[in-house]
Amino acid sequence: MPDYRAPLTDMAFVNKELLGLDHYQQLNGCESLSEDLWDAILDGGAKFAENVLAPLNRAGDEEGCGFENGQVSTPSGFAEALRQYGDAGWQTLSIPEAEGGQGLPGSMSTLLTEMTAAANYAWSMYPGLAHAPITCIRAGGTEEQKATYLPKLFSLEWAGTMCLTESHCGSDVGLLRTKATPHGDGSYSISGTKIFISGGEQDMTENIIHAVLARVEGAPEGTSGISLFLVPKVMVNDDGSLGERNTVHCGSIEKKMGIKGSATCVMNFDNAKGFLLGEENRGLEVMFKIMNTARLGTALQGVCLGEASFQGALAYARERLQMRSLTGAQNPDGPADPIVVHPDVRRMLMTQKALVEGSRAFIYWLARLNDLTQHGNEEQIAEADDLLSLLTPIAKAFCTETGVEVTNIGVQVFGGHGYIREHGMEQLLRDMRIATIYEGTTGIQSLDLLGRKVMGSGGKLLRGFTKRIHKFCEAHNDNNAMTEFIEPLAAVNAQWGEITMKVGEKAVENADEIGAASVDYTLFGGYVALAYMWAQMAEISLAKEGDFYAAKVATARFYFQRILPRAEAHARAAVAGADSIMDLDESLLML
Amino acid sequence: MPDYRAPLTDMAFVNKELLGLDHYQQLNGCESLSEDLWDAILDGGAKFAENVLAPLNRAGDEEGCGFENGQVSTPSGFAEALRQYGDAGWQTLSIPEAEGGQGLPGSMSTLLTEMTAAANYAWSMYPGLAHAPITCIRAGGTEEQKATYLPKLFSLEWAGTMCLTESHCGSDVGLLRTKATPHGDGSYSISGTKIFISGGEQDMTENIIHAVLARVEGAPEGTSGISLFLVPKVMVNDDGSLGERNTVHCGSIEKKMGIKGSATCVMNFDNAKGFLLGEENRGLEVMFKIMNTARLGTALQGVCLGEASFQGALAYARERLQMRSLTGAQNPDGPADPIVVHPDVRRMLMTQKALVEGSRAFIYWLARLNDLTQHGNEEQIAEADDLLSLLTPIAKAFCTETGVEVTNIGVQVFGGHGYIREHGMEQLLRDMRIATIYEGTTGIQSLDLLGRKVMGSGGKLLRGFTKRIHKFCEAHNDNNAMTEFIEPLAAVNAQWGEITMKVGEKAVENADEIGAASVDYTLFGGYVALAYMWAQMAEISLAKEGDFYAAKVATARFYFQRILPRAEAHARAAVAGADSIMDLDESLLML
């Protein structure tokens, strides 16, 4: 496995220089976040990720999860690491102090998660999913529910899940069939089978609190008849002690391509006792609160595993000796040159670096906007909400698709040694691959972006972002050093509007035009968003001296010269229309 | 696992209508290949692939290979399938009748291999590698060596390997250290360790003939001091019976991302007895004969696994019900519409189809050119050699990279069900992933193309191909129905020359410009080559009636509108120059 080292220098650059720590001073209730505290949190998180989690990652993939007689076993060391994580209070970093947490904004959790999830993605799913019932209960729970469940979930003595998917119902949540029968006392009998439940069963915590979507008997069909329930694995007595085992059981676990240390469970609810969270038939509203955070967290997966892959590939490229540089031997005393001297290897590494660092800046910015929606003033909330509505699906789709590319490159740099399991490079690709699927596929994100957000707002949400970019370009028009970045950024930014007009005109005639354009449209937007981030990072770095800033400028230049041209291909495909996709009757796809 | 069905309709279209069966009549020694025989071979191969090999594929991945006490066990059923394959004479389809084979041209083996390898890639590695010693012995062996080894290799009573890679020496074959000490009687003692040896040990055949690259004591350093040896696992007595066990042993097998049913072995040669093939120090010449065929065979892997993935994805898209078409319910009596109605799902399926069928046509054409180099007249040989020199590295790089894309799409169409192992979609991606690495990475192919072939010939080899495309475009200039294909084809064809000029000019100043441009240049070439194939297929299909031809035209249109635009992104990146890649000192890549 590559030896993961938290990229603290870059994390500090983005937070302190690009986005600024003064952000925290404007957040109601988070003013105590000083630079010293920031440094201490990052340092502590890095140590935990590097020293506790990273060493469990390869072994966790090899060992995987076991299933016998309804019991799930997790890989060696996972439980102890979870205990340490809970004991250290990491799980409540962004829970308000009044509720018993550290009172830090959510963006600090994003930084922590980048490190823990990069070190061991499969492990990070357990504390990640334990946030699902926390968020649901905080959003819709009664005081009694909060008192009963939150303290144990905060300490990670208990974990949790989000039970949504059923075998016939994935993207189309309206089809779900799990039934809830009211007992008349606020409790319900929940019956049905959920699949793909991460952490549905495990051997690490004494209880598991399932957040379950189900349909109350007689509720409307479709998405307007879905309610949210809490279903504990073990019932909780009035005095807080554990009572009877509830009738929710793990039927089996999936064999998967990756994240093998994370137990993916089939969960059978057989008249399990559940408690309504919030109001009947309004379960999806609460769920969507989780989904937005989860989408950003999944976008971050691309940065996490991309960074790990980049670190591994770079280390290997520096030590692996094969062939001579075409410009003359660089390592004349050795039998060959390190492959990092070869331009195509360098191109692969620069691609990883440009995509990972660009995505990191993008996601951190969105996490900051998310802070504003929770702790900002009215105007800040409105602006942040609009930007997040537009940019969250772009981040989820783009950063996961490029995350697959980046981890794929990591395998390629290692050559045959990347394909065997020993070095862990192929694990990163396997662990990454799920991210374009769960929390809404790339296709679903793209429909959300183009259909609901862009067209649904009559272009208003898009203009909110492109105007921002336009202003940035205007502000640096006279800066000759920035011309190489500003000109192409301004061009793709303007092109974004043109593409939107063209697709919009077609869509008036034919609703399928939205779906036909959507993924290319979204990836186009992703390349523009990263160009905006890279232009900003270049601007800051051009004004400073030193190796780090020189590297930033060089990477920005690489992004604009070698990566951004892809936007043109997506632009052309996005405006090509639905005909070439839909004209062929599906019955003729294979003859 | 998707239920593999050999795509006989498309295979027949490409062979009979696009390329024409009259091809075979012009090949010296292959005139007996009638259409009836062609049909019978395809039918027999399809039955074997569908009924014998496909059912072993998922289980082979789950079971994998075992290793204990130096013995390798292969998955259940693999040995029996290999015996059937050998008994049926499939291994000698393209061996001349005079040598005991079926006397058919190599392109017929390509068709057979597409089917067997699509049905079970891991299994297909065993007969595939057994061709390595066959080719070496036929090219450089003595009559005695031929008599001793070929009959048993033909019948697959014995299998074989190609032993090239060592742990410190992959792409850079000149670094190899395995030593050969002459005994003075034509035999040598071979000592060294080879890695990544497919089929190095197995439990299916009574002997294994290793073709081994080694360095005779005192030979020059680098690639000019490498010789080729035959090293049998079990020595063969003068009467053909098996004698002593040779001192070549499997030290371990690799745990890999995919092709788990294929044993990838570390092979230790401890003064193993070996026999020189051909002349000392000229081993690479023979090896390169294998490599060219192997490169085309690896390109084909993209078609094989891409086809299997497409078939699986299409079947799933037709039965999986999620959400309603945006243009109104298509399956009003069901709870939702099949996802094949959604434009983005259709876009994914069309992308698979366009890339697989385009690559199939491209590779079949190259296989035909390969026939001409072996059975054609002088003029045909010269032209075919030139085209193959240029197009083989493009096919290897492009068809494997797009093969990874296509199998990746197959996972995506299945959503979460694609990520779990049960349906076999993720296996296809894992099995595919090695193909951009072995037989020369995408980077190595691209250096070969741009450096050795294009620049090395002063552009002559490229012009041989672009002139051909130009003539095709000229010939259809007046055909209005073809304008949508001819105009963009002519444009990218002309652009190819321009890109080459630009890169060539830069390369005069800086040799790194070749490496910096090479992969984007090669992928650009791949998109042009497929555009040429699709334009030809459209031309044939426009003139005919019926569903199959309508589907061909629609897929050609999709290729030109939605896939070919990618060429522009690669063109821009290819001419962007080496500076943005190389300016950043490698020591600054991570700070």
C-alpha cells in the first residue's frame, strides 16, 4: 500500500490562503476556531489517519467482512480504531457544543474526513453512516428521541445506517415497498427488505440505529407517501439500558468489487419495532438533508482515493528504474532512469495532481458554503444555498468520475505491479469505483443539475455562478501574468451559457433532450468549475515566492493546457441533441 | 454473469460485407476457405464459447487459482475445456496444413478468439500463451525441435509460456539479467527469476514449454545481447516420452485485480536446461514476431470484454424498471419504465455499441492485413506491413483504453448491482483492466507510434493511411447521404497531418516533445481510425434495407456526433507541448 501522508501543506494552502480562515469568524457559534485550533485538529486527524487507519487498509481489503449465522465480522482492528475515534470525540466535531459536540463548522469535518477516508475508505464508512441517524434525529426527532439515541451515537458506542434501497428500487425511491403499520402509540411495525445497507450489521458497537424509509399503510403512492423511522437493532429501555433484540436481521452480505472492509448488508425487517421521525409521509424531506451532505462526502471520495493514488504513483515513479530519458541519461550511474523522467509518466502524475488538488479546492469551497447555510446571515444563506444547489450535483458527478480516472492512472503508472494486489493501487481503484453510483449515480446528478437546477430555475442558478466567474475574470483582465488563465476561463464560462441556451431550446420540443445532454453538460460544468478554482490558486501563487507556489502555478498551467481542452469535447456532445441517441429503437440495439 | 451470445450477425457483416470473403481467395494456401466453411467455423466456435467456456467464467473468478507446495491448481472445469479445445483442433486453426494444422489464415483465429475470450478471458490465456512457443519454434526452431515440441503443443497436450519480465525489468527489456551458460552441445543452463508468467505452472497439461529470454554469458549489454531459449518443464526423451523434471519451478502466484482464473506465476530457473532458439543475441527478433500478434490479440480484449459488457448492460436495461420516461410512460401497466428508455442510459449503451463494433471492424481489418503479410504477393505484403506498423500500436492502445471505458460503463448501467460480484459486470472491468498494461503499456505503444513509426518514417507511414482515408472521402464527395460522415472524417484526417507537423517541429528542439504528445496523439489516431471504419460501415448500410443496416447507420451517426468530438480534446492536448508537463521539477510534485 502506498504510505499515506495527509497533504497538510495543500490543505492549509486551500483553507488559509485560497478561502481564508476569517471565514470562521463570520459563522455564528464557531468564532472560537482559531488558527492554532485549526492546526491542532488537522495535526491530530492526520496522525490518527496515518498511524491508526492506514495500516489497517490493505489487510481490511484482504480479510474483508465475514457472515455467519446472521453475525457480521469486520476486519481485524476496525473495531478498536472506531472506539479510539469515538473516544477522541472526532464523531462530534461539527455537533453544536450545546448538544454535546465540539461546536465546529461542518467544513472541519470535511477536512477530517478527507484524511481518514483517504487512509482507509472502507473503515470510514462506519462512522460516516453513523451520522445518518444523527442527522435524522437532530432534524426531526423529539426531545425524548434525542436524549435516548444521540449521546450513544455521538460516542460511537452505537452506530447507525440509512436504509433506503430495496432490490427493485434504487434511483427510483418512489417505488419502495417496505411497510409501516402504526401501533397507535407512535411506534410502528416495520416489514420489508432493504439491500445495500452499509454497516447494517457489524461486530463493533453494541447497538445499531437504522434510519428506515417505509410506507405507512394507506399512504399515497410514489414519493409523497414515504415516512422515516428509527429502528434500533436492540430496543432501548426507559432507563437507557439495552433491552430486547428487535426483529431486524442481516440476511446476507454482498461480495463486492471493493470497499470490502465495509459490510454491505441485506436487512430483513420482520415486524420490527420502529419510531416515526417527524411527520408521516414527509420522510424524504429529512432524507434529502442527509443526501446533500452525503453527495459532497462522496465527491470527496475522489479527492481521498485520488490523493492516496497520486502519492503511491509518485513514490513508485521516483524509484522504479526503466529506460533512459530521451533527452539523455538522468541517472547515469544507475542501470536506467527513474520513470518519473519520462514525459508520459509525468503527464499521468500531473493529471492526478491537477484533478485532485483542483477537486479539493472545489469541495472545500462548497463545504464552506455549507457552513454559511447553517451559521451565516440571511443574505449569506440565500447565496450559499443557490450556489450549492447548482454545484453539489456537479461536484458529486465530476469529482467521482475523475476520481475513477485518477485511481486508474495510479494503476497504470505502476504497470503490471499496479494490477497485482500487493501494492494496493488496484484496491484504490476498486474502492473508488462505487462512488459514481451510490448517493445518486452520475446520470441522476446530471438530471438534477440540468433539469431541476438549471432549467428549473430558468437559468438563474447558473447565472449566479457564471457571473461570479465573469467578475473574477474582469477583475484580472489587466494582469498580464494571469492572461493564460483568464482568457480560456472566460471563454468556457461564456460557452456554458451558450450551451445552456441551445439545450434549453431543444428541450422545449422534446423532454428527452435534457437527459441526452445531461452528463456531458455536467462534466463540462465540472471542468469550468475546476478552471475557476485553478485560476484563483494561480492568482494567489503568482504573487508569492517559493517552491510550493511555483508548483501551484505550474499545475494550473497544466490544467489549462492539457485538461481543460476536454471541455470542448463535452460541449460538442452536449449540444449534439437527442436524435443520435434515441432514433435507434431499443429493440434494434442488438441483432 | 451476462449470458454471452457470440455476435455472429455483426461478425458476418464485417467479414462478408465490409471486408469481403474474396479476401481469402487471394491468400496463397488459404483458397479452400469457402463461405460454408467460414460459417461452420464461426458456428462451432460460438457453440464452444457459449456452452463450454461461458459457464465457467464467474466460477473461475470466484475460485481463482491455488498454489501449494509448488503446484498450481486452476479453476474447476478449465482443464476439461482445454482438452476439448485441443481435441477439436481449434489450437491449430491457422497452422499450415503441411505442418499438421487446418491451414486457415490468422484472421480466422482472431474470430475464434473473439468468441472464446469474450466468454472466458482468464481461460483463453492458457491456449493463447501456448502459441508463444509454437510461434518461436516455427520461426526459429530446428527440424528436431519442431518434431519434438510442435505436435504436442498443437494438440494442447502441452502448453507454453513466454518468459520475458523480471522484477526490475518490464517495459525496459534490455535490463534483463537471467543468465544462460552454454554446455557446448546446443543446450544451456538457464538461471534467473521471471515474474508475471501467465500459465507458468498449472495442472492442465503434462508438460509446459517455456520460451525464455536470457543473456548468454559475455553477451553485450542491453537489447542486443538477448537470446531466446526453450525450457521444458519436463525434459523430453529422444523417443518423445517424458523424462526428468527440469529445474524450473513456480515460486508463487500473484493475487491480482482480475483474470483470476489465469495463473500468473513467479518462475525460478535454477540451472534449468534450455535450448537455444535461432541464433545467440538475436532473441528479440523472434520475440517481436510474437509481440505484434500479441498486441493485436490484446487490442481484441477490448472488443471481447466490451461485447460481453454491452450484452449484459443491454439485457439489464431492458428488464430493470426505474422511473418514467420524461416523454411519458412507456410501460404504463408496470410500476415504472425499463431504464433503456432513459436517454442517458441509451447514451451509455450506444457508446458501448459504437466503440465495440467500431473496434471490431478495425481489428478484423488489421487481422486481414496480417493475413496478407503471410500469404499475399510482394506488393500486398509491403502495403500491409506499412499499415500494420502504423496501426498496430494504435489498435493496442486505443481498443484497450476504450475497452476499459466500455466495461466501466457496463458497471454503471447496472448501478449498485454492477458493483457487487453476483452479476459479473465488475469482473469484466477487472479482467479488462490489465490490457492497457501488458504487451506494452499505452505509453509504450504511443512512443512506438509517434516516435518510431510516424517520426521515424518521416511521416511516410502516416501518409499511407491518411491518403487512403482521403481517397475514400473523395470517392464519396458527391454522395449527399454520406456528407454527415465524410465531412468530419475528412476534417480529422487533415487535422492529423497538421498535428503531426506541429509536434514534429517541436520535437526537433526537444526530444521530450514526443513523449509529451504521444498518448493524446495515439488516441486521436484511434478516433480517426474508428471514424474511417464507421464511415465505411455507414456507406454499405445506407445502400441496404432492413433493421440491421438501419442500426448500423444510426450507430455510425452516434459515433460521429457523440464520440468523435473527443478527438478535438486530444488534438489540443497533443499540440500543447512538453513545457506544462516537464517545467515543474519532479522534486516539487509533492510538497
